[in-house]
Amino acid sequence: MATDWQQLSRDVEALLKEARRQVIAKMHQTLTVDEKTGRKDLVTNVDKGNEQFLIRAIRQLDPQAQVLGEEGFGDNVTSVKGRLWIVDPIDGTMNFVKQRDNFAMMIGIYQDGVGQLGFIYDVMNDVLYHGGPQLGGVWANQQQLGAPADLALADGLIGMSSPLVIKDVAHTQAIVHASAGMRVYGSAGIEMINIMLGKTLGYISYLKPWDFAAGQVLLNTLGVRTSTIDGQPLDMLSSNLVLVATKQAQRDILQIEEDDVSL
Ligand code: 2AM
Ligand code: CA
Ligand code: CA
Ligand code: CA
């Protein structure tokens, strides 16, 4: 049977609203915080509980689909064939732990590797960004978003993950230098939202599929480019050095990579 994408979107919106109620209730209780690969890579009981809640509901909504989740409650996905849901239950876990703010829930829905619907929920501001080619646009709650201005690198702010800039990976210091300035928000989801709203013109970070799956669908729908730092398509099943940028800024950044410039 053909998928009713409008209905599926409404179902996911309702699911995320329920997930938000649960997360907000739990975040005022004592968190259980564990380290994954190190002291800056955390997971809490809320990340795990929310992923389990979301994936259980996704399996009811779409029993045939594969589900890839950050905390491991989904499938062992080795192919993007068919329908694939990619879930990040809490994006910005460090912010969640230290600030109780500036974190997001994210879901991307792909069909044979092509983005169909994306959802980024700014939990504390209670704004759910959703849309994609199947809906023909992107909405912030009920309000449709226009495309952000196609700014050149020199004319806007760029989001970065701080380790890349500190170590000057992939000429990130030269890119920051060529921009109007750097911002670091600590959540890929919040970074993607800022680009959708035209507050920043791009974002560079080393990311896993659950960090960029939802944002890629939403941003591409608004005419913003997503690629690797070399301009190649993102691999939906592994880590990528991700470049998100307006068309003009993407050209400017790829030129810096090509010219191999340093400060
Ligand atoms: P997370 O909170 O879901 O793990 C922080 O700069 C941003 O990068 C967050 O969106 C975070 O997602 C993501 N990230 C990806 N890999 C990370 C890692 N190894 N350690 C910390 N954050 C990571
Ligand atoms: Ca994580
Ligand atoms: Ca994440
Ligand atoms: Ca996460």
C-alpha cells in the first residue's frame, strides 16, 4: 500500500510531543549519567529511555521498516534499502546534563537512501521543526519557513564543533577566519535549526548518521546543501566530516579546501 506521508508526519509529531512530556518529567529527577568513549561523550537514563519509547512506537507505525538508533535499541542496519528511520533521542546530551537546555530530539525517515521526512524538536522552546519533500516544505510548529538567504561565507556566522577548530582539522580555522564569525551551540540539531532560520549560514562537525539524518532532509528542502567536507554525498551508515552550508558558502568553503590555504 502507498504510504500516506501526511498521516505519518502527523503520527510522528504526536509521538514526539508525548516523548517531550516524558523527558521534561524525568529531567527534574536525578539523572543517571554514564560515559561512552570518554568524559565528554555522555549518555543518560533519559537518552536510553526515550530511544526505547520512540523505537517501540516507530515499530507500531511502520512494522516493515528498519530503525537505526544512537543508543543501540534499533536494528543492526547494514543497508539503506527500503524504509529506514534514524533516531537521536537526545541530541546535545552534554547540554541536557549541564544546562537542561539547548538539546533536541531528531528523527529522519529515508526511502532507499533518499530523505523523505525530517523532525527536529527543540524541546525547551517547544518548537517542532518538521517537513521534507513528501510535505513540500518545512514548518516550525504550524508556521511554514521560507528558504534562508543564500549568503556567501564572508557575510554570515558559521557553527562549528570546537574540537575541529582547536585541532584545525580540514582548514576549519581558515574557514572561521573567512566567515563573519564562529558560533558553538553543542547540539547538531540546534545548529541545523539556526541554519534553517538564517541565524547562521552553515555548520561543520564530525557526525554520525543520527546527528545529521533529520537536518539533512529539512535543510535540503530549504535549498541548503549537505555534504562531506570534500563535497561528496553523506554516507547514511557511517561517520562523516559534515559540511552544511548555503550554496554560496559551500562553494567558498570547498574552494578553501581545494586551495589548501592556511592562516
Ligand atoms: P549527542 O549529544 O547526541 O551525542 C556536540 O558537539 C554535538 O555533536 C551533539 O550534537 C552531539 O550529539 C554530537 N556528537 C557526535 N559525536 C559525539 C561524540 N563522540 N561526543 C560528543 N558529542 C558528539
Ligand atoms: Ca551521544
Ligand atoms: Ca546527536
Ligand atoms: Ca544523542
